[in-house]
Amino acid sequence: MAFTSDDFSYEEPMEAEYDSSDEGISAIKARWYAIQVASGCEKRVKLNLEQRAKTLDVANRVLQIEIPQTPAVKLRKDGSRQNIDEKVFPGYVLVKMMMDDEVWSVVKNTPHVINFVGAEQRRHYGRGRGHVKPMPLSPSEVERIFKQTQEQKAVVKVDMAPGDKITVLSGPFKDFEGEVIEVSPERSKLKALLSIFGRDTPVELEFNQVQKES
């Protein structure tokens, strides 16, 4: 599932948050921002940004970097289950920081960072096409995101979809081959068309009864 800036709610920053003078920095309030990153590079960006913040002496302003995740269960092809941490917002990293010119540059120029999530504008940070004004997440949005990561409800992630070919591993239809026509993760079941007595017949099966053909 793809996310855009519309999936977050924002809080309009005060002008002081963009003051890069020494006096301005002391008045800056730390806020959470969403950073769009290359797909699959969330952990790499987190590590790179932590290192760059230290090396470029802005660690006192880049305070916390998080990849929101929630516990889930993934069903493997052999029917076994694997506990995983599923990203709440794939392709995004959240950073708590005191925004100013220097911090903006450090974050924006971190490898695999695409852009800040915010509103397009031409002043102050509008340094060319594609740049946006970083918009801090609203306190209620931050609370919602981190509350979601603490939920222990596990969601079954199934590596199967309608149209996939499967082989039945157990039960009365063992060794039958068929095609998935419906998947019900909340019930840990699926429906597949099996050829029974020469006719395609829909049969409901447990996830752990089937194996997806590669």
C-alpha cells in the first residue's frame, strides 16, 4: 500500500522554527516530521542519518529517528507461521528534530532520502523544483502512530493471492493441485478450485493445509 502526504495530519510550524540564527535555534521546538525514503531503505536511512547527525554536529537537534512497526504474523509457503514486524508506513521514516537550515540540509542530503513530507512552497526552503516546506506532524497524529505500534494484535500476512497455484498438504484432498480463488486472512483460510471427479470444485482450506507453487 502506498502512502502520500494526505495520509498524515500536520501542525502549521511557527516562523521561529525556520530561523537558523543562534538566537533562533534556542527557541526552536522539537517536533516530529515524516521523511519519504526509497522503498526498502528505511533501516539504512535511519542508520545513515544517525551517523550523519553525529558527524555533522547536529545530533543535539536530530533527537530521535523511528521506523514505526507493528507485530504481525506471516504465513510461509510451507504453511508455517513467522512472527514479523510490519512497517506501519512503508517508505517513510519519522524524525524528531529541531528544524533549521542546517538540519534540513543534513536530512535532505542523506542517501536514499527522497524528500520531506509537507506542503510545496517557494519561500525559504524552495530551493528548486520538488522541494517542500517540511510540516511537523500534529501531536494527535504522533500519538496515533505510536499507539498503533504498541498494539499486540497480530495480523496474518499471507503470501498467497487469488490466481496462485497451490498443492494441498494434508486432509482428504492431500496431493490435490488447485488455484486460489479467495483468501480470508482474518479466518486463516482460503478457497481454491480443485479438480474433483473431473470438475472444478471450490474447497475451503486452512492456510497450513496448502503450499504455494513457485
